[in-house]
Amino acid sequence: MKKNYLLVAVFALLAAAYILAAQPWFLVTMSPNQAEVVLRSFDGLTVSPSTSALLLVSFAGIAAALLTRGIARSISFSVSAASQFLSVALGTALLSSKDLSAVANEIEAATGIAANHGLTDVAIATQPVAIASLVIFLLLGAVLGFTAVLSRGWQKSRVPASKAKAVRPKDPISLWDQQR
């Protein structure tokens, strides 16, 4: 696979990961008289502050990889891949437990106001975009790992012939030929 296509795929997946992480992952609802009322929705970046940090680690690792070469580039891509796999593990734990402790005050405020109006039966619903986010995180980690392996063989770009250093003429005839 070509280097350019692989890097475009990495940046596209990273952008998709940020976009999906910013979408609502959880809906907090209450049911008055068998009608469901949505009190609040929480996105992945709000519910799990580590998600944003790990995405930034991936971005920094990719930026570092583009500025280095050789084994340092592979290590940078590997760190980015590891951060995405960690993000998948933490996100899976968050989704399975529906742990909204990071936004407990906001939930308490929303349910307290709703309880004053007679709403009961608080429910927390996980949105499908949360699972899609974890899939994108996993895919991004796999592509970054693949890139780490392939980047060892990337060659330094060659200097075009027009940019090559000109040889200084040593005698008057070669100077005259060069200026012609």
C-alpha cells in the first residue's frame, strides 16, 4: 500500500473518531404516564474525558511520526495505535457499565428538576453511535499498527533533479557553456 493512501486513511479515521466521539452516546430519559421524555444527552468526550486525551495522543504520535524517520517513526505510530486500543478498552468498560459518574452533577440537576414535575423512572439508553465510535477507534488502532509495520520500509523522498546542486565550472569554457 502506498504511503500517501495510508496516511490519508489514518487522518480520515482520526477525523471520523473525533466526530463520532462528539456525538451523543447516552440519553437520560424519564417516563411520566408511559411517555418518554429525554432529559439530557451526553457525548463521548463529556462522559469519558480519557477519550479526548487518547485521541490527542494519537494525533501527536502521528504528527511526530511525520517528522521522524526509521525506528522513531515506527515507535510513534505504535504509541498512537496503543492509545487507540486503550481507548477501545476504556470505552467498552464505560458502555457495559453505563458509568456516567463524570456527569453525575448534570444528571442530578436534570432529574431533580424533572422529579419536581412528577417525572419518575430514570433510564439511561446507550446510542448506536457509541458502538460505532468504538469500532472506528479499533479500526484506527489497527491501521496505525499496520502503518507502524510498513513505515520501516518508507524511503526518504528524493530531491528532484532541478533542486540538485549545480557543479561549479572550473574553467572559462565550461563557464561559458553553462551560461549559454
